[in-house]
Amino acid sequence: MNLENFLLMRQELVLLAVILLLVIGEIFSNNKKGLVNFALALFTIHTVVGFLPLAEGNLFGGSFRTSTLMHMFKNVLNVGVLIIILQSADWIKDKVVASNKSTEFFILMFSSLLGMYYMISSGDFLMFYLGLELSALPVAALVAFETSKRISAEAGIKFIFSAGLASGTSLFGVSLLYATTGTIYFEEFANIISYSNLGVLGFVFFFAGLGFKISLVPFHFWTADVYEGAPIGVTSYLSVISKGSAVMILMIILFTVMKPFELVTQNMLYIVAVATMFIGNLFAIRQQNMKRLLAFSSIAQAGFILLGLISNDQLGVATVVYFVSIYVFTNLAAFGVVQAISLKTGKENIDDYNGLYRTNPKLSMVMMVALFSLAGIPPVAGFFGKFFLFTAAASQGLYLLVFIAVVNATISLYYYLLVIRAMFLRKSETAIPYFKSGIYMRLGLIIAVAGVIIIGLYSPIYDYIFELSKF
């Protein structure tokens, strides 16, 4: 193996270097607030380096592979994580530095992201599973990061138990799939696998494990409680980065490895998509806490994503990657506003947002753009994302499923408008007073809103994704 081949893992190597530099900084530096800026600077450099061209290829006998599409998706995750740490910087400086755990927050988050890199680039089930575990274990610590709060510790326990069960279920499914073919390599597996009851059972268990990370029904029960108990920055990470990486690897496996099971997977995804959309939306209507509302909203959005996964072709790949890219910026804009308000006032309920536009018009506008995008209202990016997902499902003749998705999009509009009504139409004598967020928070919100608008209005982005979407 020469250096040129080894640099196929450039994203992973640079991120590993960032983690090691943070460890060294934690050991030798006494300026903990300075380390926050150091971590932001290092990850910004890593994000910029990620946009440099990278060759396609594989390493370690095919266990690790990279393509332009995988590289592009890792860059989307990088930008998402950069927005999250920008939005969390003020919270870390105000709340976490005092407990001497600020560097640990970054190390855990970056370690989890490293696991997602390997999961996305996995060429066999062993590399996939190692990446899955590396991505999940640090998140368990992040969920319980606010050790002084009982609700955070409870969320951490729920997450680690649920993640452990999901991981074991997925590994059992992999063992059954291995029993049907005698190989763990994706390319060999795709050539050997044939329809069998054991293979179907193995895929069902494997899918259940990934369904946990994506928050698909009926593997969604942990989502709302963990989202509510975790720090908002970690909730954003779970909602966007963790879910996005799981969707990517599921798409790769469905469209390549499990091609012979297309009829079975399509029927299964159909049922799960309908259940996920309805349960996510109907439960979201009942929520008063913004984090819980966005948690059930993210469950419903996962159901919409399955419409693209059902379309097992280039159009399906393009629509899923495009929608997830939009979802990253949209959800982070919404969670960023929730985090900004929670950090300054400690308020997280919808009723607390009454009259917000009169005191904080800019935050209200950011939240409105994010919720309109989640609801799929033009001209913001979420409309085009949902439109292409509906197109992908319709191309397979699944018109009833498209109709059900449209009904659910209408239901989701109702509870998104509840928040907008509270901000713009309702008045309150105890409205949240005017405040000015820190420079990092404002920068994170600007990047998120810019992403929502640009991805929707600049059509060459979708064309570029479509050109890359070939397996």
C-alpha cells in the first residue's frame, strides 16, 4: 500500500488528527475557553479540506471504499457538525467549561463522526459494524453529558440500552446473512445472495438495527425522551448527523447488496413508511415542548425519506441524498433557534414563544423558514426535497403511497403553523425579552438558513447529486 492509496482515507485521517490535537491541548493547556475556539478552528479546517477532490478506490481488500458520492455526503455531515458546534459554543463556554468537560464534548462528537465515516465507506459487514459501534458509544456519553440533571442521565440510560439492543439485533441479522452466503464483503455478497427465508429473516433483523438509528416505527420509542433529556446540541446531532449517516448506509446496502430482495424490501419499506409518517405526525400534534415536537417531526421526516428508498434506482439515490442534505440545514436552523432561546431564558415550550416576533424578529424569521422547509412550503428547499421524493415513489407506480405522504405533509403543516402562530400572531405580557446571541450562534444560524435557501433555489446542486448517484 503506497501513500496515494492510503490517502483515500484522507477525511478519516484528518479528523483523527483533529481528535489527537484536542487530546494534546487538553493535557497541556489551562485555557479551557481557548480550547473551544481551538476545536472550532481545527474542525473548520477539516471541513474546508474535505471539499478538496478525492480519488475513488478501496483499501484493505475492499473493506474500506470511497466514491465521489460518499465523499460528498461526508462533506454534508461535516458542514452539519460545524453548524452544531458553532451553535453549541456559547453553551459550552457558559455551562460546560466550569465543569472542566469542554474538550471531552468535542472529542466525543468527533469520535462519533469518525465512526460514521467508516460506516458510510464500509465495504463489508465487519467494517460496517465497527463503524456503527464507534458512532453510537460516544453519543451515549453525549446524551448524558449534563450529569447534574436527572433527565439527562435518564436519557443516557435509555439511549445506551436501546442502542445496545439495536446493535445486537443488527449483528444477529448480519450473522444470518453471512450464513446464507459465506462472505461478509458487499460485492461478493451481491453476486452470491439469492432469495431465501433465512436471508429475508437476516435482512429484517439487520434493518431493525438501522431502523433504531433512523427512528423508524416501531423502533422510535426512545427518540422523544432522549431528545428532550439530552443537551440541545446533542439532540441536533442525533436528529441530523446520526440519522443521515444511517440513511446513507441503508441506501447503499438496499440498492446494491440486497438487490435480489427488492420485492420484499419494497413491501417492508412501504408499511414502515406509512406507519412512521402517521405516528410521527399524530404524536407531534400533542407536544408542547419544542424538543419533543421536533423529535416526532424528525420521525415523520424519516418516513418521507423511505419514499426515496423504495425507488431502487438512480432517481431514488439522488432524491434521498438531496433530501437529507436539505434536512441537515433545515433541522439545524430550527434546533439552533430553540437552543438560543433555551440558553438565554431556559424556556422550551411552544407557549413560551408567544409574541416572539415582536421582541426577537430575526430568530422568529429563522424559525419560520425552517418550519416552512420542514412542512414543504415553496420556495424553500424542503418543498423541492419532498417533491422529488414523491416523484421517486410515483415513478414506481406507488400512487397510493404518494397520496398518503401528501396527507401527512398536510398534517405536519398544522403543528408547524402552531409554532408560527405563537410567534407572529399571539401576544404575551411575559414574552421572551430581546436578547442578542453570541457571534458563533449567529454564524451557525446564518449558515443553516443560507443552506435551506440556496439548495432549494440553485438547481445545479440537484443535477450534480443526480450525476453522482450511480452505484
